[in-house]
Amino acid sequence: MNRPAGVRVTVPGWRKRGVKPRWGGAAAALARLLPGSALCVAVALAVLVPPAAAAAEPPRAITLRWENDVLSSTDANYTAGFSMSYTRNSRGLLGWIWGGDGADHGRQYSSYELAQLLFTPSDLKRVPPDPRDRPYASVLYAGLTAGLQTENTLNAFKLLVGVVGPSSFGEVGQKVFHELIGNTIPEGWDYQLEDEPILNLIYEHRRRYRLAGSDDGLAAELIPIGTAMLGNYLTKARMEAQLRFGYRLPDDFGETSIRGLGALPLPENGAVPGEPGMYVFLGGGGDMVARDITLDGNSFSSGPGVDKKAFVSSGIVGLAYRSERFLGSLSYIFRGREFEGQDGGEKYGSLAFTYLFR
């Protein structure tokens, strides 16, 4: 059978799933709930999170991370991601993989994360979607991370357990958000990937090199990063490096993203009250990709999918701020073409906000 280059063979006539709901009512309800929800979160933080206590207690943090291509005026490919995580510089559920309590050869940290990621083609009005474009896909997962850090090295494992497909609620999330901001309502979610459980492992190694400066003043650091991912969601290897320069650099290990490790150990050198720190960062690297379910399609059934590229370049640039109780960063991330026939690479913004406590 003849087919255009870069087009994966799919089963004719993808099934449409169910009856389309009335998104206006859902959007209106969500809009009414948002102010109250934000207030509840603020009250919960104030009541449940204790004030800074003895220095012997390891740092803990709650992090909210939002990634969206609306920050770069696009609406395709990896279009949105949101995660919530709880991180602590101490042994967690997976800490046993490092043996003992880690005190004799480094400090342990642990993190627990809930995340959702959305992927769409470039034409949100086309029904059925273009079979040569990226299929609709949504991923919902819980992540558990266990890391071991020394003064200048970090080794971390992350376990992902979740689902891809309608049960990850990507259709509802994107349609409600687009209606709230007055954007184009995507019409092709009836043709998204089928439900499939996902199980993935991530291993990452980081090193930190102080190039110049001091802890209490201006400084520059280089952080090389190596990552390996294995599972039915992502199987790939990544090499990258980050360079950061600024005032009162934290003793952590740089920046990450939802599609990366997701959470890193918290800085132990707390910022001095009234003397916050700030730095700029940039980096780049590339992925060698063996499998990506959001491009290849479901593992055990035929359906939408495209021919992915084996190598994908990437870059990041951004600004970070730290105070005694808060960490915040704004990043701009770009990636090269991920599949044959893709019209340009990906560009999206990332906002991360961390509240520190003990």
C-alpha cells in the first residue's frame, strides 16, 4: 500500500467515543469554583504547614509547576502540563534502593508527584484529525522519586505509574481551560489514544561544578546531566548541560521539568532573610528516542500515530528567584522536530513555584 513519507498506517475510521458534553456549563462551574479553591489552598498552607522550626529538621516543600505553549503563542504538540509535588530532604518510600539511611555516603531526598500532560495536533478544528500530524493524547500519572546527593553529585530514580487515554481526563481539562481563556475549542479528542496503563522508570545523574565566585556573592556553575528512561510511556536517553550565573546560588542541582525528573533536592543553604538570591540559566542537549507512546501510539492496539525522529535537540533559558521560604522560576523551553513532517519544533513556557518549610 502506497502512503506519503512519514505517515504511519492506521486503522480506517477511528471510533468516536461517546456524546460530546456541554462544555459551557462545566466551564462556568469551574470558573465559580476557582476563587474558592485558591482560598482553600491558601488556608490549608497557612494551617497545615508549620513555621520554620529547628535547623535539625530537613527541608520540605510543596511545588506547583505549570507548562503551556500559550506562553509562546502556539497550540500544538506538547501543549500543556501541570504537576503538584511534595519533596523532602530525607528518605522516602523508595529510599531503600540506596541502602541504609544514606548518612554515611550522602543525603537522601524523596518526592511524590501528581501530573497531567496534554498533546495535540496543530489543527484543533479538523475532524477527523490529520493522520500525518501528532495524535491527541493525554497522560496522567503519580510519580515517586528517591535521590542520593553528595556535595557535588546527584543520583535519582523515579517510578511513574499512570494511564494514557480518555481516563486521564485530558479532553475535559483542555476544553474547559480553552473556554475560560476564549481560545479555540479542540474538536478531535474523540480520536485520542486508547486507554493504556503506563509504567516507567527514570534514572538521572547530575554533577555540579563551581566555575567562579562564592556562596555569598556572585557565582557561576556548570551542571552536566545524563538521563535514562525505560517503559511503555518513554524509552530514551538524554544528555544535556545547564549553565547558571547569579547572586547567592542555592546548593541544589539546577532546573528540571515535568517531562524530566520533575523534582530535585531542596537547597540546604537557606537564603538569608532580607537578602534573596537570583540567577539566570541556560542549557541545551539532545534525546535519543526509542519509544514515545504519544507519538508511536498504543502499545497493543492499532490507531493514530506518526513516525518519530530518533534524535531530538532541546534547549532552555530562564530566570530563578529564591528567598527564605520561596523558590520560583520562569523558563522558556524549545525542542526540535519530534516526528516526520512536523511543521517546526516545540516552544513552551514553564512556571514553577515552591514553598519551603521545615
